[in-house]
Amino acid sequence: MEQTNDDRLWRIARKRANFKKNLFSYLILNAFFWGIWWFTGGRDIGFHHYPWPIWAMLGWGMGLGFQYFEAYHGDKNDMAIEEYKKLKKEEEE
């Protein structure tokens, strides 16, 4: 069953809007985490004051990277549709 072009565009628009919301949350919360680290002795670099917010940034950032790719560069349905069209064209020849 093939989706209409309008449905596909709405799906992409929702993915991009969700990505932008999550990016905003990522930036605000990570700034908050770094602020906590800084004001609780983060400026006194030492063994006990390593920059722990880096773990939140890395973990969440990887997930955000995958979400960005999905929203702006990848749609598995579209790839499957393209492959189907290629196969259909080959069959007709």
C-alpha cells in the first residue's frame, strides 16, 4: 500500500519538529548540568571534580545525532519505495 505524498510530508514534518524540540531540550538541560558542575566546585579541576556532564552530553548527543539523520536524511520507507520502482522498471524491460 503506497502512501500519498501529503502523508509522507506530514510524517517528515513531525520528525523534524520533534528533532528541533529535543535539540532545544538538549541545549537547555546540558547548560544546566554544566552550571551545576561549575558552581559545585567544577572550576577546581582535580580527580574528584572531573566534568561529569560530558557523559550526559555524549549519550544524549548520540541519540540526537541518530534522530537528526532520521529526520533530515533517511526514510526507510522512501528507500523501499525507490527499490520497488527499480525492480518494477527492470521487470518491464
